[in-house]
Amino acid sequence: MVKLSDDERAMLDGRDGAAVQKAMELLVRYADALGAEDFVYTNNVAGVPGSSPQWVKEYYAADGGDYRAVFSRFDLDSDEVVDVPRMNAFSCHLQGGMDPSMWQEQGMTEQAFANFQQDEAEVAAHGIQVLKTCTPYLAGNVPVMGEHCAWMESSAVVFCNSVIGGRTNCEGRESTSAAMLANRIPNFGFHRDEYRKGQHRVRVDVPVDSIFEWGMLGYFTGGAVEDTIPVLDGAISEQSLIRHKHFGAAAASSGGVEMYHMVGITPEAPSMEAAFGGAARGETFIYGPEERRAVYERLNSIGSSTDVDYVMLGCPHYSIEQIAEAARLIEGRKVNANAELWIFTSRAVKATAEASGYGDIFRAAGAKLMTDTCSAISQAVPKGTRVAALDSAKQVHYLPAMMGIEGWYGTTAECIDAACSGKWRGSLR
């Protein structure tokens, strides 16, 4: 069984109230299931606490059918409904289900929007930061190296572990909600030094220098190593936050990667030996011209018609740099009458984009800058969508399968061109 400190035992015994007690009960069960010997303290938690569609509240109608009931019964797996206090940890709410101002364009109902507003008011009242994004590190939550976190969202988790050097497993709704109250998470997996060492090598033999190329390399890597830790070396260059964002999101989608090392690039891999914690081990996978082409063809295997009626950008949520680039590419042009262009970002980044004039550029072109969600999370695409173009390997992996549509993967420039021409003209160069 997990060992408890005096403070943790007191929380479990009810010293800090019923909600914290229920949180500790859940975390103890979780730790025992994992085989964790103890807990680590965390003051950085990101999840979706208490928020739910109306049907979930209706399921708990006998318990009040409200935020309190959902947080108690669903999030904390409690056998009773308890009062939920303000959170004790620094807590952030990740992406939601709709844009707060363009929910009608996304096809949402007035009832769903009213529920969305009600949940958001509860989130804020409980001391939770309303970030509403899958990229909390772009909206003010940036851990430091070695900091223990409890984060949901696969693309955020792999970024936190790999690029920042923070420490988090890919947590779920229940564990993050409990950690918000108890400031604890089981000391297991990526919280421990020994688990953060490389397990396979990926040798990169073709130039990887753009967002497009980093996304394809990520998709190859996840498919090759599955849910283990890869160590990459070779012809990787032009590293940046947004390139890592797209690499990690793709690797987490095709194979469940939660941490990677890039020799001489990521903080825990100054050398191959450091990344592996000794001599290289596992398999060596080669990413060369043939592998590159195979990944591109796989990502575009669900595209048939070149008549594009929807372009989605912003998975993971667009950074201000990407918004600036998209604005540059579309300025002076118009979205085709038979197409839609939706760009997704966080509220924080959208505020900067609007202040910088990019919102005006998008509106003049007929594009929509949206927040809080994406088409995969909300399952919202323009009415009648048949063929989508995407600059995210993660999104092309998920959205066509979820929505029963065709999909093309390409560069941001190719996607903007498709939005304006209504035609897909992308190719592998």
C-alpha cells in the first residue's frame, strides 16, 4: 500500500473537509492500482474539473444534477455528494466544447451554450483558471524543469515532459480533479528519474526543418516506438516551440508517446548517453526518404476528392507566431464561396491576435478565429463538410475518422491556398 505522510493521513481522515477527504480516497486507490509507494506534491494541475454536457448532469439528476453533483460523483468517484470548495492547487481548465461567441456557427444549441456558461461560472468560482486550451503553456502555465505536474491532454503532456522538463503522466479527469484539492499525485512513471530514460533510437537521415516536416517525423516516431520513449538524432534543425508542439502531438496520436528526447535539443538529452542513461538500447529506427514518403502517403490516404470545403488550422491550438503567419498568407485574399476556414487558438492568444490586427485580416478574408475547442473535441465542422484540409498530423489522424469525411495533410500555405481556391493542390516535395 502507498505510504502516507502525516499531512496526507490527516487529509484522508477528514481534517480539511469532505471534498479533500474524497479526493485523497480516490488518489490512494489510484496509487495502489499503479503500485506507487508514495505521493509527490504538485501545485500545477490541468484538467476539465466538473464541466460536463447536459446529459451527464441529467444522469446525476437524483443528486441535484448540477456542478456539485458532477464533481462529487463523477470527478471524485464519491459515494455521496459533498460541498466542493475552491481548489487548493494552482488549477487550470483545458479546452471546452464550443467557442463562447461563435457557438452558433459551430452548430451548438442555445441549451448547450447556456450549460457551457453555467459550468464556466462554476469553474471560475472554484478558483480554477479559465484557460480553455489544449496548450496551457501558450496561455500562461509554463512549468519549470523538474516541477511535478498533473496534466491531462496528450499533446500538452508530451510537451511538458520533453521540451520543458516538467514531470507529469498523462492523467485523467478524476486524478486531476482530485489533485486540485489534495495537491498530490502518485509518485509513479514520469515523476521518477529512472522512468525518463530513452528506450529506442530514431535516426533521422532526411532534413527535418519545418512544421510540416516535424509533424511527419512525429507521426513516424509514434508509429515506430508506440508508447515508449524515443531518442532522436540526426538531421533535425530549426527547433522551436511550435515545431515541438506539432512533433509531440503527432507522436502522441500515432503511438501514445508521452516523452521524447532529441540529442542536443531537449533539456534531458545533452548527449546520447545522457538520454539513454548509459549505452543506447532497444531498436534503432531509420527515418529516411522512403519512410518520409510512406508517412506522407499514409496521412493523405483518406483524401480522394480535390474539392476542399473545409480548412481547419489550430491543432494543437495555434500560437501567435502561427496566427501571424496565417494572416500573412491570407491577407488580400478571400476564402472560396464553397469553403470555410476555421482557425482555433486559446482566449489568451486570440486577445493578442486581435490587438495585433490579425483578427481584422481574417474577417476581411472570410475566415473565423475561434477559441476554447477544435473540430475534433467539439465534433463541429461546417454543415455539409465532405473534404477537409489540415496542417496538423494529429488532426488528420482523428477528424476524418470521427466525422466520416475525407482529409488532406499539408503545409499551412497549402491549406490556406485550399481555403481560397476550394481545391487541394498539396504535394510532397
